[in-house]
Amino acid sequence: MRYLAALAGVALFAVAAGCGPSAYPSSPTAVSIPAAGTFDYYDDYPPPPDPYDPYPPPEPPAMPAPGTLVVTPDHGPIAGGTVVTISGSGFVPETTVMFGAVPATAVTVLDAATITAVTPASFDGGWVDVVVAVPEGGALTLPGGFTYADEAAPGQTATITITPAGNMPKAVVIAAGSRVRVVNNDARPHDLASDPHPSHTDCPEAAAGFLLPGATGHTGVFMTPRTCGIHDHNDPGTAAWMSKIIIR
Ligand SMILES: [Cu+2]
């Protein structure tokens, strides 16, 4: 009996090892069985590359190289209508441009490296990401690439009002040689100062001082055309207290 049992084990092993019906394909879901007479094994697999194919598939469209987007000018009125030039690479005729969530108008691709477009209107000013999208090539974002800001009327001092909801407006445009008034209409003190926190070295003249609720302060005089970012020194991570002062 011992000998017979061993013999039966060998027979079972032989069946399991492949003497049974079709051990290939290993998974019943790997290949669907078509109707009789239409089976073609090779239809289920992509053909191997043909080294003699005279028409290889085209290269995918080139992505714009990251870090090369430049928007000129980088600011304009809240009402929109600013004609901007966007420099980059890999632009094609169907390229689209967004300012924040709103598409630009009159997008014209002059060549692979140059686009002109007109800014849409902004709801409340401030800066938005500029997104350039190439069909089937992806999108490239320039964070905070365009700032909406209205310039103070001649003879008027630009004012940033601190409200419980944040700084209003988010950005101002001033002429070189002028300063900015800061009014604290929030119920708590604020201390606006230049980026970066905590050294405040970008634009030291941007400090408006520690302002109690209801108080008004002024920055120093801005002499150099440039853009100065400011924040609340006592709450430096909160975007609501961040503004830009653009000196032209
Ligand atoms: Cu600070």
C-alpha cells in the first residue's frame, strides 16, 4: 500500500505540473476568448517596434521649460485691459493663458517663445498665478505672476486699510518719492513690515509701525522703483495681512 500511495502522488504531481488541459495563459482573465473562428492571439498584444518603419510616431510636444516664464508688465489696473507679453518656450498656436481662475483675452502666440495677451478684470485686486497651458503638453504656472493694483490719484496718498478680513486693497501702486498710509480698522493691533520676516531687509522703508485699533501710520518714503512685499510682523504667516507696494 505504501508503494501504491507513492505512485498515486507522482501521478497527481504530473497533472499539476502541466499534463492537464492548457496550463497557459496562467490567469483566466489575461485573455478573453473571442467567438470561434475569429481568434487571433496577437490582437491582444501591441506589436513589437518595427526597426524598418519609415514613419515612426512623432515626438510629443515640448513642455515649456520650468522657471522661464516672464510676464511683462507684472502689474496693472484692477479693471483689467493690460496688454502683457509672456516670454517662455514651447508655445504653440492653441496655447491658453489664465490669470488666476479667469482666462486672458486676445491671446496671440507670436512665436514659440512669445505670447501677448490682455488681462481680464479682477474682483478685488491682489496677485494671481499666471498659468500657461500647452495642448497635450501640460501647464506651467508662474506663482503670483501678475498683481492687480490701482494707482493713487495725483496728489492723493495711497492707503492700505487693515480690516478684520485682511488688507484692502491687497496691492497699491505709488510713484517713487511717495509713501503709503496704513489705517488699522481691525479690532486688534497690527505691525506691518517688509519681507522677509523677521529681518525685514528687502524694503526697510516699508515699516508702518505698531498700530493699535483705530490708529493710522505711514511708511517711510520709497525712492527705488521695485515691488515691496509686506506682512504683519506679529502674524507673519497669515496671507490676509500680506500686501504688495509697487513703486514705479
Ligand atoms: Cu516680520
